Amino acid sequence: NSIYTIKPGLSETMAKVKIVAGTKEQKNIRDSVKMLYEAIPGSSMEILPGLRHGDLSINQPERYAKMLTDWLFSGRTGHLPRLAHEQGTLDHSGTGRFRGG
């Protein structure tokens, strides 16, 4: 595997992003994780001790699902997030941006 290449415009994403890796990942994966974290403003990163690539989702699916669910709904008031079309309008200019309303 080669190191991940950051795509143009990634730093402009408005998506909620969590990057998860294990301490036993290959060096190129660890380097890519760091690059992604630094490139995406507001992203969060979690490095899990003793795990290799895929260990969490494959060998600990309940822990993985809980971690993601807790993260996805953190700061929410017990309801599902509103859909983009309920909050504002999508910008169809090709940028993928959302204009809140």
C-alpha cells in the first residue's frame, strides 16, 4: 500500500469526521491517518492501543458500533439529525457544499 493522497477540497468538507486507527497499524496507514486529521478542520482522531487494521470492526463489532453511535449522536438531544433538505438548501454548483437555512 502507498500513502493516502489528500483529495483537493477535502479541507473544505462540512462533514463530521472521525478517524480511527490502531497503534499496530502499518506505518503508511499511521501516516495517512495523521495527514487526514491535519487536513480536515474539526475532525477527531482516536488511536486505539494494541489494534491492527480492521481489528476493531471485525473482532469487536459491539465496541465498534457503540463507539461510532456515541460519536455520531454526541451533542444531540435524543433525536436523529435533521436531513439536509430540512435544514436549508444543497448547493448544486458541484462543490458539495450545504447552505444552511
